Amino acid sequence: MVSTDRLRQISDAVREAGRVGVAELAALTGASEMTIRRDLEVLADQGVLERYRGGARSLLLRGEEPPFALRVQEGQETKRRLAAAVAELIADGESVVLDSGTTCLEVAHALEPRRLTVMPLSLHAANALAGAPRLTLLVPGGRPRPGELALTGPLTAASLAAVRFDTAVIGCCGVTATDGLTAYDLDDAAVKRAAIASSRRIIAVAEGAKLSRTALAFVTPAAALHTLVTDEAAPGEEIDALAAAGVTVRTV
């Protein structure tokens, strides 16, 4: 098991149980107890859990999003394929609002060489696009969320209201035909809704596992999405349900 997969497995196990011992985590992952202790130190530094002698207790509530520093290391190859598929849907000359999150950060990298106007909704993506020679970068106002560096608040909403975009690229924490597109954070959901309201076309991008997930904060009904880009891990019945709701689903 590679390190990033093991860290996520440990994080999920501790969050689910509340607290777990080192020996239990070693048995779960097949790693040595020494390796588990090192992993727990990494996760403690990221704010995921708190160490105690012989184990760890979770600092994340159920339904709470793991830290950006942990998520950005996960599924990188899948996120790159998703980002490339999103980039193929965007024509040169378009104006694009780009959501926050780790998958949308990969979209930023995919768009960097293009001739576009882009407003990224996170400082991570803004930094990735800052040196792009052909791209016009618009930076919104707002308050960055710690770690995530997603921009939120009335200044972000005002920036979005001042522009009309050809395309919004929206990430999510969950999307289903029944519950629509959802996010963990209420402030983040409000920014996503503002981006959608200012855009002519909505492209959602999500790893396949998110198609069976519903998070706390409602963003928009599935029928509001024009296209969903996901991967082959997405459950077939959910893809069919989204297609029946009028969403064009592209799998990579």
C-alpha cells in the first residue's frame, strides 16, 4: 500500500471509530507499528487527529471534509485525467470561473497554457495560474479558508456577480440525481451557487466515489448541470439516473 492510500485508510478508521490503537491500525493496513507511528505524526501535523500513547483520536467529525494537505495527495493520476477531460470541453477565448478544491487545482494546471480568461476561487489555483503567459487571470476578493485557501464571503460573491462567464467548472463533495450537487461547508456552497448563477454553462467534475455521496450543504439540483466529468469508478446506476435528469456524463 502506498503512503497516501495508507494515510487515508488510517484517517478514515480513526474518524469512524473515534479512537484507534497503533496495533489495530498496523493490522488494518499491513504496515509495521513503527510506520503507523510515523503516519500518525504526519496526520497530527495536518490536524486530522491527536496522538496519545499507543494510539490516536480523531479531530474530524463524521461528515467533515479531510484537510486539503491530505486530499491533494490522493488519486493524483485520476484527477489529472479528469482535469484533461474538462480542459477539452473548454474552447480558447472562453471566460471561466474555476472552483476551489484539489481536482479543480488540477484543472488549473491543465488550463495554464490556454488562451482564456479565468477567475479561480482559491489562492492555490490563482498561484498555479499566475505565470500563465496567454491566460488573463481575474482574482476575486474574499476571505481564504485556512488550509483550503478557498475564497468565501461577501467580497467573493460581489466579484462573481460583477462578471458573466461562459463556463463554470464546479467541484463537489457529493453529487446524486436525487440530492443534486452538495458540499461540506455552507460558505463554500454559497460561493458555488454564486458561480453557477453567473455562468452560461456548468461543468461539474468529481471522482467516481463522490457519485454515491451526499454532503451537508445543498448547492444545486442535478438538472442544473450541463456536463459531469467523472471516472469509471462511478456507480453505473447513478450515472444512468443523472443522465435521465438531463446531465451529459463523461467518464475517463
